[in-house]
Amino acid sequence: MVNGVPTCRNDFVDEKDLEKAFVLAFNEFITDNSRIEAWKTEDRGPLKRHRAKQLLEMSKQEPLTGMVDKLAELVVWEVRILGKKEYEFTFMDGSRVKATVE
């Protein structure tokens, strides 16, 4: 609730669906060539440079096949529930990726 007004219309978020959505979103996030090029070229401060280096290393690995809790904690800034089985993940670099699970 914000100022007495409900902001979330979902009654229940299934943890398995959320985990599947994270895997989908992360794999899209880490394989997007435009993002990868931005991590290589954007001018940034020391912390953002370090984060970009970490993300570039992740982009060289195989896509996820299952949930990795520690990874999610490191790379996800925010998750928005858009509807039943629909999520939007905001990653630490500010990128947003939508994921829908079946």
C-alpha cells in the first residue's frame, strides 16, 4: 500500500514461477549484445567499472538452467509483478527485462 491505496493486485506469487522468470530474464540480460557492448564502452566510475567487468565475465558463461539464489541477490535490484506469471526484473546496471512463465 502507498498512502492507503493498494499497489499490488496479486494475491499470491508462486516461488517456482518467480525463479523460472529470473532464469529467463537473466539469460536474456546476459546475452543481449547491445548491453554487452555498453558494459565495454560506457564511461563510469570505479564501482560501475567493477560491476561491468563482473557482468562481462558472466556473459561468457553458459546460460542458466536453474535458479541460483546468490546470483539473483548480486544482480537484481528490483522485481515488479506485472500480472499472473509476468515479471519485470531491474538489474544492477539499470537494465529492465520482462519475463513471462508458462
